[in-house]
Amino acid sequence: MKSKVIYVNPEFQEMLDFVPKHLGRKVDLSFDIAKRIHDILERKGWSQADFARAAGKRKDVVRKWMCGQYNFSLRTVAFIESVLGESILSVGE
């Protein structure tokens, strides 16, 4: 497997260095959850519209979940898991 070379503009990196670590981690987790949901939908052959129908939600709500910037509550995660029939979070090592 080839390793990727990623260039980060030094000015952008300097700005990122000012972001508190916990906020960066929150963003990472939000993107991870959205990616997990996307993977489950893809495996099930569901579109976002299918997911919205199954969840009884408007498409714009699901779109917010899927953008990777939604602030997921545990209540929302539990609801999404019940609709999908799969866990999207794993706690512990």
C-alpha cells in the first residue's frame, strides 16, 4: 500500500494549532459517526431519502446528520441505531 503525502499549508496549520484539542476531537467524532452511518446505508442499499422515510424524518434532517458537522446527542445516536438496526458507536477498548 502506498502512503499518501498530504500537504498542509503552513498558514492553515498555524490556524489549526489554535483550535482547542477537544473541539478538534468533537469534529473528528462527528465525521466518524456520519461515515459509519453512510457505510451502513451503502451496505443496506439505502439512499438518504430511504433512511429519512424509515426514520420518519425530513430529508433535510438526515442531510444534517450526514454532513459530518452535526452535534450528535446520545438520544439521537440511540434513535439512529434503532432505525438502522446496527450500532454506530462502540465504547471501550
